[in-house]
Amino acid sequence: MINFKQNTIALRILTVFLVSFTINRKNLCSNHPFFTPIKSPSVHFATAHSSLAEMIFDGHLSFENTEHTAKDFGGRYHFMPSAVLYPKSVSDISSVVKNIFQMGETTELTVGARGHGHSLEGQAQAHRGVVINMESLREPEMSFHTGIMPYVDVSAGELWINILHKSLKHGLAPKSWTDYLHLTVGGTLSNAGISGQAFEHGPQIDNVYQLQVVTGTGEVVICSEEQHSDLFHAVLGGLGQFGIITRARIALEPAPKKVKWIRALYSDFTIFSKDQERLIASDNSFNYIEGFVIINRTGLLDNWRSSFSSKDPIQANQFTSEGRVLFCLEVAKYFNLEESDHIDKDIDNLLSDLNYIQSTLFLSEVSYVDFLDRVHVSELKLQEKGLWEVPHPWLNLLIPRSSVHLFAQEVFGNILSDTSNGPVLIYPVNKSRWKNGTSMVTPAENVFYLIAFLSSAIPSSTGKDGLEHILTQHQRILNFCGRSNLGIKQYLPHYRTQEEWKAHFGTFWEVFSKRKSIYDPLAILAPGQRIFQKRRHLDNEDLKLNSSVDKGLDGNPSKDII
Ligand code: ZME
């Protein structure tokens, strides 16, 4: 979390960086002379491939059936790799990266780590490179440590849903979540991992004690706040640029059994956001705080009636939106059976401070697992209708508190005409409760909102639910933010040029790119982010070979960079 307004903080980070730079140079890079690039023999396309093909792995490397790695949840980018590695050990990953590193600048080969494939814009793809199928690294057992600071050591290819089920057997659970749990640990920790718990615990990257990482030179490094802390901070939210996360030590807490899940409506954004901000500031609050927008939708309350009960069913039945934009506050309070006798009173107390429309309070009681895995229920319904594997042009924005009213007015009042393509979520956070020093980029103010536009596009539609229309709306939103200088940052950012990336990182770019030159000096890792392009030394033979290979292939993503 870099505060772009405060140069002093940026300077402090730079100082920390310079200190660790010298340490890391000694400790991490002793066997890799980064600063005098290896003069390796010329390795052209075919040679590079045969060099990979000759390697022996605990798992295996495949040059066939690679199409699935050229797809992701976003469904909009399809770059074919040369090969897919199915690793069975960390050393499989380390050797493949090391081999490519040692070929130096004479090969264009890059490496992308792919988890469950939920990137939105090809971030886990590696055009003509090697994609690592991180789920192959999963192990049957997770190692739990109970005590006053409980944690679990997991493979980075593990899904959060499996960690939930396994840790509940010990009466424990991770503290901070994403909305959707069928994502890998390595994937969410390379971004942030944000859901309704982040206001209290910070995002998932704030709830990790230690990582095992394979850097861009193929070295395996254990890092934490105490050990190689610069790499630890770099990798958390680092968009895969500094290392492949292979294992993680996740902080746990005692798990509750049950959840009171509550929704209430507002017709005024100012009142809604004031309540959200009051809730995240309070010490004794809900355990989960989110919200969402409802534009031009009828019958929504009927949908809720099946799973939520109203405090005032007659009034609730009569409630209509009358064409207004509505804001739904969604909160949850965890509890155990022994608290059953006073939980309703506690909730009444918390709710009594809020200013929602009284007749629109909906309550529900579910198990902790059912609450956390709630999006999977939507997934199953959409899969039944064939509406899951469609393009997902999602836009996630972090909006500072001081801009959010102007944003809401223009975006919910003018730009968006309905929200039937998918949810529009609003999560308030206060980063003064977050850890400092990770690579995640946030707005300058402590209090900001994640506003997530999670649309599904209907394939072949040219109307309001078609891809073009949704992308145009997102561009209008981004243009408005830029024009009005709202100080927003993208979450799960996506840009095509390095200039745009520099603007995204702001004053943090210097640290980010220096770290890149230390941990992945040849820019081998995560090419799908399009932040750095792998340096390429072309000799005549390579030029000849590439010009023929390139013919007939569609756009090389790296050509857009710089
Ligand atoms: C495509 C889809 C997304 C279906 C449901 N969702 C979601 N619903 C609610 N919260 C979410 C979400 N995806 C992320 N967060």
C-alpha cells in the first residue's frame, strides 16, 4: 500500500529497498551473476524447445493439448503457449525457470503460472512460452499448526475452498476471503484477495506469514517479514512479476459455526455510504461488510424471499423501487450456538444505528461454509443455463472516499442503465488497518471503496448484454474517472502499454521496476501482465527463423508493450 501523496513513505520504502538490495544481492543471487549478463551460446527457437524437451521432471512437460491454458474466465484473450508444465515438485518449477534463465536473452521463452484459470485478461497466459499448471502441485495433506497463532502450510496451487473444508476439521479457518473460493492461493496472493472481511483483517495478502517463491532466476526462496522481507513484500500483490508463489503459510482463526446474513436497502447513496463508513470504523461491528447496486430491476425482492425472511413482510411486499437506483447494504455477523440467545439482540443493536429503508430489512441464517461459498451457488445456476463460460468483461476500481459521491452520481445515475448483466459490488475499506509494504497499488486516501462491475456478456449478442456494449460502458467509466481526476486505481489492473503501467504505479514504479531487475532480470515471469517485455538479443539466425515462424500467427501480445 503505497501512499502516493506522501513522498516520505515512498522514500522510506526506497530506503528499505536499497538496504535489502545489498542483502539480497549477497544472499539470493550469489550463484547468479545478474550484473554481468551470462554470455551464453546462441539458442534459437528450436534449440530452446529441445532443451526443454530433454529435461527430466517429477511431473511432466507437454507440447500437446495446451489449448486450455490459452483460455481464462475473462474469455477474451487466447494466447497459445509452446508447452505446459505439470509440476509435481517445486524443483520442477525451479529447473524450468533456471533453464530458461540460463539461455539468457537468446530465447523468447517466458513462463506463466496458471492456477484455476480465473484471470480476466490473459494474465496467466504465456504466448509461445511455458505455462505452469499450478494445480498439479497440490498435495493430499495440508500441514496445520494449532496454538495461539494458528496457521496452515499449503501448496500455492491449492483452492481456497479446499483449505476452508480442511481447516474446519480443526475448528479453524482463514480470516480474509475472496467472494468466490474456487481460486488458487498463488493467484489471489499475487493480486490482493478482497471480500467483505478486508475492512477488518486487510486483504488476503495481509494474512500470510511466509511464502516459498521461485524467482525469475529459478532460485527457491523462503521469505517472510523476517527473512528476505523485500521479496516477501514484492511478491504479495506483485502480479507474478518477481516470483512464482509455490507454497504459503496462511493465518487462521477459530471458525464460527453460523452466520446471520443481512440485507437492507437505501435509495440515497450518501446515506448508504455514510452507514458503510460508520460500520467499517466501528470496533464492534459486523464480520463482513459489502453492498451492491440495483439499477432498473424489478422482481429482485421476490428472488430474495426464498432465502431471506423479512422483518416486516407486508411492508416489504409493498416496497417498489419506483425506477430509483437502490443500494443494498449486505452485512454478516458470525456466531456459535452458545451465543444463540443474545445474537439477535446484538444484531438489533448494530442495526439500530443505521438509516436504511425500514421495511426493506432481510435476514437469513446459514452455516459458515454456505455463507463463504455463496457465489458457487450462483455458478451452478449459471452453468445449468450455459451462462458461466461466457466472456466476463469485469472492471474493478478502487475509489477514494472523497471521489465516491461524484463517481456514484455519474456512473449509477448516467452511464449505467441497468445492472442485469451481473452484480455491481461496493466494498468500503480503511487501509490504516492494513499492512504496509506489499506491491498492491491503492488510492492515496485511507478510506476507499472497491467498486466491482462483474458483467457477463452474452455471446453473439449485439445489444446491451453484448461484449461491445459492456466494454464501451467500462471505457466511459474510465474516461470519466480520468477526466475528473478522481484518483482511482484499478484492482486486477490491465493495461497494454508500459506508459499506462507507469501511471498506474505512480511513484511506486521506481521500486517496482528495480525489484523486477533484481528478482526477474530477464523478464521471464508472468508475460501476460504485459508490464515488462522479455529482452531479446537477436542474431541473424534467430531473425530468419522468427520471421518465418511469426507468419500466420495473430498478434503477439508483447508487441504492444513499450
Ligand atoms: C459471474 C458471477 C459473479 C456470478 C456471480 N458472481 C458474483 N456474485 C456475487 N459476488 C461476486 C461474484 N463474483 C465475485 N463476487
